[in-house]
Amino acid sequence: MQKLNIQLIVGIFVIIGIASFTYLAVNLAGVSFTQQQGYTLIARFDSISGLQAGAVVEAAGVRIGTVSAVELDPINYKAIVSLRINQEVPVQEDAIASIRTQGIIGEKFIKISPGGFEELLTDGMVISETEDAISIEELVSKYIFTAE
């Protein structure tokens, strides 16, 4: 009877540990099992240089959405990025979508800079003003070869 109680307590402790680890892993990965309420905007870039689906979309340093998909336009060879924006966040028609890096070698994210127009983008519309990702390798090579 004593051995059964110890085994039961250890079993419960192991199950709690596995559940805690699973919860932590899912939260750190940023996985969501529910559809985020909001609307989708499209942005086209010449180079996204490492931006992936699931990346953060920010405005003024505040998370306002996520990158829901990244595709290649086979005709124009441009990256088509779908952004899922929170419903309560308006994006002006002349807003600028820029690909930025968190820190020097951090993950890529999209920064939305507000525009001045009163017209707002709605579901499925395209952000016309975009800034591509800055490639550190290109900057270094330009500096090295132009310094001579």
C-alpha cells in the first residue's frame, strides 16, 4: 500500500512536469490554436531576407499582428507577405511596411510606420509603400570594396 502511494505521487508529479513543459514550449514558440481576430493586408518586397511566417508585426514598438504567410510571385520575382493585423488597429492607406531586425542578429519583423492619409486599408488591400530588409553582408561588402 505504501509503495502504491509513492508510485501514484511520483506519477502525478511526472504528469504535471510534462504538462508544464508542454505549456512552456507552446508559449515560447508563439503557437496559437485560435484564429486571430483581425484583417489581412498584403505587402510586396524585393527581398525579405529571412522573414518567416509567424514573425511579429509592430507599430511604435507594440505588437499589432503577425506575418501569416510568405510567398513568391513567380512572374515578378517579388516576395508577397500576408500580414494579419489586430482588428482594433487601423492602418492608413499611405503607411510604410519595413522589414527590420531585432538587435544586430535577431529575428526579422515587420514595422508599420503610420501615414498621414485619413483613408484606411481594409481586409485584402495592399500596402503600397515597403522597405526591404537590410542585408548586413551587402553593407559589409560595399564598405570593404569602396574603401580601397
